[in-house]
Amino acid sequence: MFRLSNNLVGILNFITFLLSIPILWAGVWLSKQGATECERFLDKPVIALGVFLMVVSLAGLIGACFRVTWLLWVYLVVMFLLIVILFCFTIFAFAVTNKGAGENISGKGYKEYRLGDYSNWLQKRVSSTKNWNKIQSCIKDSNVCQSLIGSQTPADQFFKEHLSSLQSGCCKPSNDCNFQYVNATTWTESTNSTSDKNPDCKVWQNDSNVLCYGCQSCKAGLLDNLKRDWKKVAVVNIIFLIFLIIVYSIGCCAFRNNRKDNHYYPTR
């Protein structure tokens, strides 16, 4: 009779194999049907993830259920490397998202975001012209500012709006500029404007295709959004890491069982 650990490894890897099929299909679908560059950008990583899960799960399934010791050994090595990589990534995610937060502005419902408040590593990623051109294109495709464009919300009501970090950083000029409000995406310089105080003031345009997409505040808004997402991912990673360690431990038991079985019942 198969040992319990072998059965568990086989069942878990069979489930993983089934999950890899829709992941692989989603990657192929994105490569064929993706309407924007941002959607197509995800196809290769998703396909790679699907193939990886499929191959590893097959190795674990065959190794555990058919007593193929060397294949189960390969599976355990890959699992160990995955645990180490995931552990390092989780620590790194917490480290680079430890700094940075929106600044509360008196009398305003939204916050202001400054690029210098975030980690140097993240700043370098978005400060690269090549990277930012792609990111900026994705932000535009996501219609972040769409709900504000053409809005005739009165100034006092707009200033009380709870805008997202991307809307605050990319869809309106910085509070430092002291521009006069016309509507949500149209602002004019006034006599008390201080456009020299913040370089973003000269970048802002009322054109709905430009707005503040090239501003430092837009990059900061993206990093604030990324910071929250990465922290959520890091928490999920911890849970997944615990799961992987348990599976790895069961796999080690199955590997030991294989060696015993092969010793007592050698393949002829």
C-alpha cells in the first residue's frame, strides 16, 4: 500500500496540475486577444507560470505515485528553491514598501503624494524614461481620470472628494501650484500661483491626454498604490510560504518512503 505522504503529495500535485491548465490558457488568450500593450505585457509571465506549475506538479505526481525517486528528488529541489525565492521576495517587498505615505492637506479630502517620500529602489524604477513611458501608457489605458474628465463638480465639493492616489497624482495639478479651479481637469494660473515652487506645475496641461501623467506626483501616486498592493501580496506570500513548507515536508516523507520501497522492492 502507498504511504499516506505519497498519497497526499499525489493529490496536491494533481490539484496543482488542474489549476495550471486555466492559467496557461489565460496566458495564451492574453497573447492573442489582448487589446492593449499592458494586457499583452502579462501574457509571457502568465504562460511561463502555467508551464512551470504544470511541469513541477507532474514531476511531484509521477515521483510520488509511481515511486520514481529521482523525479521526486528534482521536485523537492525545485520546491526548496521556490521556498527560498518566495521568502526573499517577501522580505524584500516589506523592505521597499516600508517608506512613503500620502500627505494630508488642510481642507482637502484627498492627499498629495511626493516621489521623494518612497524608497530609492522604487523611485529608480519609475524615474527611468523607458519604464515610465510604458507605465504611463498603461495608466491612460486604465482610464484612471475618466470619471473626472468633463466633470462640472463645484470647487468646494471637488476639494472634499476622496480621490485615489493615482487620481490625485495624475489627474490634477499639485496643491503647491495654487492654480485656480475651473473643473476637475481644467485649472488656470492665478495671480498667486507659485509654479516655480514645484516642477510639476510646468508639466501640467489641461489636455485630457496629458494632464499630469508626466508629473513626479503621478509617479508617487503609482508607488503609493503599488505599496498597498505589494503589502497585500506579501501577506498572501506568507500564507503560501507556510503551505509550501508543509507540502515540502510531506514530499520529504514521500521521498524517504520511495527509497525504502525501492530498497525492499527493487525495480527489475
